[in-house]
Amino acid sequence: MSSYLESLITEQVNENTKNIDTMSTVEILNSINNEDIKVAYVVREEIQSIAKAVDVVSEKLKNNGRLFYVGAGTSGRLGILDASECPPTYSTDPEIVQGIIAGGSKAIFASIEGAEDDEEKGRSIIKEKGMNSKDVLIGITASGRTPFVIGAMKEAKKNGIATIGISNNKNSLINEEVDIKINPVVGPEVIMGSTRMKAGTSQKLVLNMITTAAMIKLGKVYGNLMVDLQLSNKKLLDRAVRIIQYATNVQKEKAKEYLEKSEFNPKVAIVMLKAGVDKDKAQKLLEEENGFVTKAIEVNSK
């Protein structure tokens, strides 16, 4: 296994930062920033593969399936972060997008030694979570060889579950176990093997793209407005009022009035104002158009 690890680009020495220990603070930061600048361009090269992933994820969610992330260490934490942000941003049920990390919840805050090497435990999570062919599993691993993740992907494949792999090496083991492979090859890290840096940044970008694009395709967005947010605090209530104002060109007080009339559902409030209908009619239009605000408004104007 050591010879395999030695062949991975994420385990190589970065020639641009070989003397970083003798640099000034500003030089260190410039070196890190120079490497980080490359990440978005590398992710762009994977757009076609990411698009395939989005189409699979949105189709599964549309048909009452679920999205699972599985990873270890930084990769696992990034999956949990992305999953945890979907309910407040898009009002999804917490069960719809879930993050799984090797070592369980304790590993979110501290390293659980050896957890990532347990391939059988990775296999077992498929049954534990009750995953089936309606679901989709995304494995995240910088090296592309993490046994816990590989085990999960193998078991998912065996059970007819759609699989997507995100790794930072082109010829990684996970690529052999998935339907769609996404490989943003960011090159050697500033500090050799510290994949929480460029590799982690690239993974965060890809996960943001997948869930954001999937939610757009599910009608969770109107224009570029977050119209399906959960109004769980004052900040989000204020944001909802501003969203209604922007979408309908009404004054703040009227936006507040219609937010209340809609029972604090920004999508319903916008349709009420734009289509000139009451709450029940707005809800019906949205249901008929699968939650798409634009379509609900358009169909009523015909």
C-alpha cells in the first residue's frame, strides 16, 4: 500500500513551497494563496462529470430518494457540512441529504485513528442507513483509496445504488467502483500530504455545486433567490422579506404582510403577489408545477 500511496499526486512534494519554513509570514501566505488560486480552474475541468452527478442526484431526490455522502477525516466533515446546510437553505428534510464519516459523530471533532481503514464498517453503513436503489451515494476521498469509503461504494454498487466518486487523483481506486468519477487533480499540497488544503477546498466547491444545482433543478430557487429557506431565526425572516421585495417590487410593509398571509412561505407569498391569487390558489399552482415559482406564475397568466 505504501508504494501505491507514493504514486499519488496528493502525496508528492510541492516544488513551489520546498523552502516555506524559511519564508516570512507574508511569503508563506502568498505561497498558500498562489496554490489556492489553481483550485477553481481544476474544478472547472470536471464540469461535465459534475453535471452528470447533478442530473443523477436531482432525479433521485425528485423521486423520493436520498443523497448520502461518505468520507473520512476532512472529506467526511465536508460531506456532513454540506448535508447540514441543506435544510435551512432549501427546507429539505434532514433525512434527504445525509453525511456519514468514518468513526461516527466523534470523528467530526477529533481524529478517530484507524476508522478510515475499516472497509467492512464502510460496507455495513449501506444496511444501517437502509440505502436502496432509490438513493445515491457520493464517496469523498482525496487519495481515492480510503478503505472505509471503498467498502461503502462496493456494497452500494452490489445493491444497485447509484454511485459517484470524488477524489483528487486520476487513477484512484474509487474510480473503479463508481458510476460517475469526479477528479479535480489539484496537485501536491503546500505541506506534503495535507489534503485539508487544496484537495479539501476542491471537494467543498464540488459539493456546493452538486447540491446547489440539484436544488435549482428541483424548483427550490426563483431567479437566483433562495425562496425555499427555513425561517428559523430573525435574520432569515428579514431575508425572506427582502427576497419577496426583490421578486415582486413591493414595499417592505407589503412584503411582510404577504409573508404573514402565506403562513411564512416566501414561495407562496411571491406567487400570491405576482399572480394576483390567494394563498390556497398559490399553493395549488405551486403543487401543480412541482414547486417551480416561475412556472406557477406563468401558467396562471395564460
